[in-house]
Amino acid sequence: MRYDPNGALIHCELPGLPPPRRGKVRDLFDLGEHLLLVASDRISAYDVVMPNGIPDKGRVLTGLSLFWFARLSQFANHLVTAAVDEFPAKLRPFRNDLQGRAMLVRKVKILPVEGIVRGYLVGSGWKEYQQNGTVCGLRLRAGYVQADKLDEPIFTPSTKAEQGAHDENISLDQLAAVIGKQLAGDVRELALACYTAAADYAATRGVIIADTKFEFGVDPAGRLILADEVLTPDSSRFWPRDQYRPGGNPPSLDKQYVRDWLDQIGFQRRPPAPELPAEVVAKTREKYRAAFRQLTGRELD
């Protein structure tokens, strides 16, 4: 394991196991029957990984995913266990490093797309709407302002980019061409149902889920299930309801703070990424911990 000077885990290796497959944030170890999903403290923005991490970030992502898997238990998911003591014995020597940031999950066929649901008009959707009156090609009524709540949530799938590449929005017809018409319809239905259930709950905790992206897999029985992370500050826009005002970009409890800083310094949205200053690291860490606290009602252990 390699940690940066702030104590953020940025590189995961487990001696005795083959090297993991690395994503932007997660390191995935093949254990045979199952996979070990380890959430590092790396942070990416605009599909570029920053050189330093955010302490506690991986624990927040894992803790919130576990919270939502339990909260949305009516929807099947890939989780086996997050209890380190229940992991295979060969992982016990790494207990302290894995505690709170690792999940043992079932092997499923991950779909090569992301299921994005938008409940509010913000970000790239707002920019497109200003120009064309559409979001990802879907025609919306006139009269919305920035950060307005949409009349109803919309499903806007995208491709899943490799590290250093950029996701691209696609239409439902394009999604059907990739994964089949029936499965595309099922993905849309499941994504909207998960978002609605989560947004309704979050509202009771004073949090607006402006948008989020889901990843789905198909298990050996052919079931469509939730996979990877779910409804975290990495995959969602979380707005404190008491600070929400339409007509501007609301304060958030997610990585928008990092994106805003990168925009301020003129980052060109391609590698190499600049090192995040100490104050950006500290503020982002607090935003992630605050998201966990407000949604779950407890502090991060």
C-alpha cells in the first residue's frame, strides 16, 4: 500500500495476489470465485486522476455504497460482504488497510455504459439546454433556469471511458444498439427507480440529489443488478437543501469543489493534472465526510 503525505491511500498492492485492475479510483483484485473491490483515496475530475488523494475518501465511498445497498435492498446488487473478518484468510494480514474501504463482491458481467439520471438542470445539461433546449438530445420545455428541478427525472446514458478518456452521452437508441433493446429499457427503468427512491429518502435528510450515475451488471442468472459504487459524492451531485437556490450553481457536498478549483486555474481537462493544494484537499475531505454524515445520520467511524 502506498499513502501520500496526507495519509491518503493512492496505490493498492496486496503481496501474494496478482496485480489489480486499476480504475480511476478503485483497485479490483480477482480472488477466483469473488472480486475484492478496494476504494482508494484517489480523486479524478474531468476523467483525469489527480496526483494526490483525499484522506477518508475511499472509506466514505464504501460506507455510503453499503448504506445505499441496504437502503435500496429491493434492488439486487453485487455485494457479498464488507466485513474484513469474513474475507478469505489470505486477506487478513491486510486488515488495517482494507477495513472500511473494501467490499467482497460477486462476479457479474458489467455493462459497458453508465446509467445517468438527472433530476435537476445543471452542469453539462444546463449548458446544452441553453444552446439547444435539450439535454443529451432530449427536448425539454422552455423556461428552466440553472439548477431548476426538472418536471420529472430524465435518463441520459453515457459511454464508460477508460482512464484519461472522456465519457460521451448517448441516446437510448444508441444504448439499445450496444446492449440490446430489452436490456436498455430495463436499465432505464431500474436507474430511474433507484434514483427516485434515493432522492425521496435524501430529501428527508435535507439533501438534494441533483443527479447521479449508476453502473449495472448482469449476474449468471441473467438478473440486472446494481454494481460498483452507488450514490456517492464521486458519482452524484449532493446539494444541502437549506442552501439551494435556483438560478445559480448551488453549494455541493461532492467533488464539484475540485472541478471548480481546476476551472479557476485554467486546467485543460487532460493529463497531467496539478497537485491539489492543502486547502482544497482539506475542504474536499470535509465535504465528503459531511455528505456521509448528513445522509446516514452518523459520523464516519
